[in-house]
Amino acid sequence: MKDNIVAIATPLGFSAIGVIRLSGPDVIDIVKKIFIPKKEKDLKEVLSHTIHYGNIVYKNEIIDEVLVAVYKAPKSYTGEDMVEIFTHGSPIILEEILKILVEEGARIAERGEFTKRAFLNGKVDLLQAESINEIIRAESKIALKRALSKLKGELSRKLRDLKSKVEYLRIYLEASIDFPEDVEEKEKEDWIRNIEEIKKEVSDLLEKAEKGDWIREGYGVILVGRPNVGKSSLFNALMREDRAIVTPIPGTTRDYIEGELYLSSGHLVKIYDTAGLGIPKDILDKMGMERTEKILEKSNLILFVVDGSCEASEEEINLLEKIKSYQNKKLILVVNKIDLPQKVDLSVFPKDIEKIFVSAKERKGIEEIEKVIERHITSQDVEDGIFLNMYHREKLKEVYNLCEEGLNVLKNLPQSLDVLGDIIYDMDRAFGEILGEEVSLDITDKIFENFCVGK
Ligand code: GDP
Ligand code: ZN
């Protein structure tokens, strides 16, 4: 990492100011070549975290009047020397200065390279590095809050805690192998308890990660039901705009339509209007239904819509039964068209399903639906949702599986204590990989620290 990187840090377009950012060992020298401060001074000599006013001058031409901020290693975002140039927010000026800086020896930074350097220089761990991106991309207040907590290292601390528990087990095991004895029943119980505990905490984290998914991407609410019950009309009523096509011909919504809704609590909700589920009439219909099943999978709440002005069909009742048993999604029965004379016999539907009565046409009960969605969201503690990418999730699942393996091994003790060693070792490594740290443990030292040899 001996080279110097540069990038425009603000979005391209016309704005009040633009920021160009540099990081690397020679960035102050590079900027010095083109920056003429108003007050005679040497940028190399100034204090870290100071701002200086002057002109960017290239080939005797003033490019812009700017402010230059200097941050010196190691107390900077990346841990290297850094400079930020605050220009007027013209894309032409920004591009021009960028070009000049490259001519003077800087290289255009890759995506995320500043943060990557911060990670490689030990300023943040892998999870924190990731959270920086999540903060920038947060689409709701709650998502932002969760990303900020990740940056503060709450998740990292939790994982480090777990890792040290595993490390402790590893040390304990090494010592037991060095001083072989029969494993006593008491000891076996301790092992089982310890591994059960790790398994429980890992599965909690995975559950919270699922919550994190919808905090980040929106709480998924899907409208399903047979054609013509009024799903698209309800969708429109919820979105307060005419986005879905509403027609009296069944099967208009062949594909699905997605709409975003912000609840007053600051939660992002994604609402899906889908093709009616039932027996497909043609190939297009069939494709629509397959899509519906995909969305069903990623939704958190299912609104099963029926038409109160008709009797329920056999097919509809079966469909509801099928959906009810689908994974463990929250399900609500929405009885639509209450403005018309009611013919539906609600006793044909399962008794234990929550019901809401609405009229999409007259916009009755729409707020009721919103309240129910809100209640379902807030009944879960969103404060503990966490953001995990696929990589980290896979690693945690790996640990979870290793725990199960370990528990199996323990059932067959005493013969296989060293098999357990491999499992514990793999767990430790997996946590190290999550945090992005090398497993640099001096096991013998640790054994000495934690154990008395006279055991
Ligand atoms: P979808 O196939 O389930 O999406 O149903 P649509 O939203 O396309 O509606 C089908 C028909 O029912 C249309 O003619 C709507 O105008 C009508 N409709 C929808 N909601 C209501 C309602 O609350 N009351 C009445 N009277 N008609 C409705
Ligand atoms: Zn529709």
C-alpha cells in the first residue's frame, strides 16, 4: 500500500461544494505541488486535522479557490496521510483537479479502497468496514441506526466475545490432551453446556440477521388471493396512487408489482401485488403464479384477500390452508368489498386467523391495515436486528453446524477427544474469518496463562 489514491467523494452533479479525497504516504507532497495557500506556509509542516485556504493552480492558471484539510497518519480515516480538497461543486472543476492530481502521481481509487485501507491498517474490523457502506445506503432511520451500531462495534464485540469463549475451550482442550486422563462425567457435562451456549448465541445472531434483512430492505407484505377479489385495488389504496392496473377481468396482474411505503414509525414496508393464485389458465398465468411463490418466500406478512360479496370457493379455502401452513409467516385474512351485500361465510376459514374488513373501493379499513402492519413490525424488537452479508452468515452457519457436530462427538466420549479438538479449531478459525483477523494465537502461552500445570 505504498501508492497514493484519489477520488471524488461527493456525488457528481452541480452542488455547493465538492470534495476530493486522497490517501497515501505522499499525498501532502502531491497536493503541495498544486496548492498555493493564501498565507505563506508549508503543508508538510502544518498540524494534523487543520484546514487551509488557497488556490489550486496548474500551469499558472487558477483552477479553483479551495479549502484543504490535512490529516496525518495514523490519526486519519485510513490510518495513512490524507488530504481532502473542498472545491466549488462543479463537476468540471472536480474532474479537472482529479486529472491534475493523477498527473502529479496519485492513482484513481478503486471502489471502497479508502475503507479497505482503514481495515488493513487496523482502524476498523471487517464488520465495521462493511457498516460504513450500510450507513451510506441506509433507506430508513431504523436501518441507519442499526448500521451505526455496527460501526460502533457492537456486533464485533459480540463476535469477539464468542470467539474468546471458543478460544478458551480450545486452550482447555489442549491442556486436557497434554495431560491425558479419563474424561469425567462432570467434565463432559461442562463441555456440552459450553457448546450448547455457543450454539444458542450463534442461532440468536442468525435470527437477528434475518430481522436485519427486512430492516434494510423493507418489511415485505404480500397481497394474495384468487383473481378479482380486489388485491390491486387494495394495493392502490395502500399506495395512495394508481399504480396497479385495476380491471373487472380476472388475471390482469400477470406479474407482480412492488410498492414502497414508509410508516409513521420510520419503517420501510414493501408491498407486493401479485397475480391471483389458483389454477393457471395459460402459460403467462402460470409464470405469474410461480413468481408469486417466490415473493411469498421473502415476505414477512401475508394478506390473504377474499371477496366478501361472494361465497368462498373450494379452491380459495384450500389455497388459504396451504398458505397458512407455509413456513411460519404471519397471515391475516382481509375481507374486501364490505360496501356490497355480504355473502361470504367466514366460518369456512380457519378460526384462529386475524381478520380485517375493508372496502378498497371506498377506502374503508385501509388505515386499519396499516396499523396491523405497524403492529406486526413493532411487536418484534427491531433494535436488535443486525446486518450480515452472505459471507458472514455462511460462516456463522458453519459454526452452528460445528456445534452440532461437537455435541454429537461428546455423546460418544471418552474415545474421541481429539476429534473435538478439530471442531473447536474450526470454530475459532471461522470467527477469526468473520472478524477478518488472522488467527495469531500463541496457544502454549495462553495455556500457561489460564491453567495451573498441577491440574
Ligand atoms: P384483483 O384481481 O384481486 O387484483 O382485483 P382488482 O383489484 O383488479 O378488482 C377486481 C374488481 O373488483 C374491480 O372491478 C374492482 O373495481 C372491484 N373492487 C375491488 N375492490 C372493491 C371494493 O372494495 N368494493 C367493490 N364494490 N368493488 C371492488
Ligand atoms: Zn390484480
